[in-house]
Amino acid sequence: PDLDPEELFSVWPASALDMGTVVASLLGAFGINGNVPSVLCEMKDPMEFPKAFKVAMCSVGGIYLAVMCAGYYGYGNFMQSDIVDSMSSFPVDQAEAFGNQFKEWTGP
């Protein structure tokens, strides 16, 4: 009863700077183009590379999407910058989540 879904979850980020960590993570995850020539040269059938690349990118993209959605569903807007902190402590209620520092949370 103390939860306000409008404050707990956001459809869009408040500013473009909020997307910085997400964009950096995605560029790191999908920025593998430097490895393409060496992989392509070692393949038994290089003509299969486009299919293998698409399957790999779709798989990684799906896994990233699932992890991001599950984390956001679980923690909402009070997710900490270090996910380990979010997993080690939880606020008692929404007021504590948004009103107190992470170190002052008293939940499980």
C-alpha cells in the first residue's frame, strides 16, 4: 500500500545523461568488430559467418534485455550504481528507498 508506481518506475530517463552507463555497457558488449577478421580467417566455412554473427548478436541482445528488465523490475528507480549493493540490502519501504542513503536502509 505504500508503493507509488509512478515514482518507483519511469518509462523514460529524466535526462540524456541517465543513459550514459547503459550506452557504455552496450558499446562494450557489442563492440567486437575488432575480432571479426581473426575469427573469419579461422572459420572452416567463412560463408557461414553472417549467420553465426546474427545468431550471436541476437542471443547476447536477448540475454542483456532479460537481465536489464529483471533488474529494473526488482529494484526500480532506487537501483544503486553498483548492482552488488542493490543485491546486498533492500529498503523497508518506498519512503526509505527515496528518503535515505543506501547505507541507512534497514530492510533485509
